[in-house]
Amino acid sequence: MNRFFVSVLCGVLFFLVSCEKEDLSNDKAPAASNAATINTEVYTLSSGDNKGFSVEYLRMADAIKVKADFIIIPQTGLTGDVMSPFLSHPNFERRFILAKEFDDAKSAEAYFDSYNVSPDGEPLQQFALDLRANQVWLVKTKDGRFCKMLILETKINKETDFVAIKFKAERIV
């Protein structure tokens, strides 16, 4: 019995020591820039990911190593049917401002590319509700700065309560 316990303990210790951990202390957040990014990366976030998005690292957040600035949730009507995706801060803090909404992608893209001012004094909303393509949202990050976000596309599956958005995001200095 004693031998079995020692063998199991050695196996567990070997496993723990041999596992490689992802170290984010050396994973630098992208440098902030005043210049507009020409090829801003396109991200996809869905309710099935069980992850949020970190503006600091400009990537999906896993809540353990990288904290999310926002998460995506299905917005439902009174009947329980999914109407659209919406964004929330994980602790339901007021972090969102709808900067502008457009009828066409070209105008929305031009506005997104040229927007570079922090919104001083604008009231923050608790949720980014009723997300649609061609909206530009401002999101207050956990470090108090802002990012701009262009919604490119939204997807809804009413049978599974699945929602997703495709978007561009860039920090504002």
C-alpha cells in the first residue's frame, strides 16, 4: 500500500513538473499607437466560446490568465427568443458607448479608421445592446483607457441561443 502511494505521488509530481505553463508575464501587450492601423485584425467572438475579449492583449481572454474587458451574451425578448447579441463587462460595470451607427460598411469603416479621441464625459452604458453590423462602439478597458470597436457582422441561431459577432478592435490612446 505504501509503495502504491509513493508511486502515485511520484507520477503526479512528474506530471505537474513536466507540464508547460503559458507565461503571460513575457507576453507583451501590443504597443499603443496614435496612428490608425491599416490592417486591423478581424476577431470573432461567440457565446459558445465561453471566453471574453481582452483589449489589452487584443485577443480572446480565458479569465484565468487574461481578464476579459467584455463578454458576449444572447439578448432575448419577452418570449425568450434570441433577438441579437449584446456585450457586457464580466462584472456588469458601465463600460460601453455607441459612438455611431451607419447604413453602409464603407462609411462605418471610414469612421472607425479616423476615430482617435477618448470620449471624455460621455455617459457609459452597462451593456452594448442590439449589436448590428456597421456600428462603432467605444469600450472602457480595465486600465481606464478606451478602445474602438467596429461590428462587421452578427450571427444568431434561435434554436440553440447561439450568438456571434465579427469585429475589429483597436485601442485609443
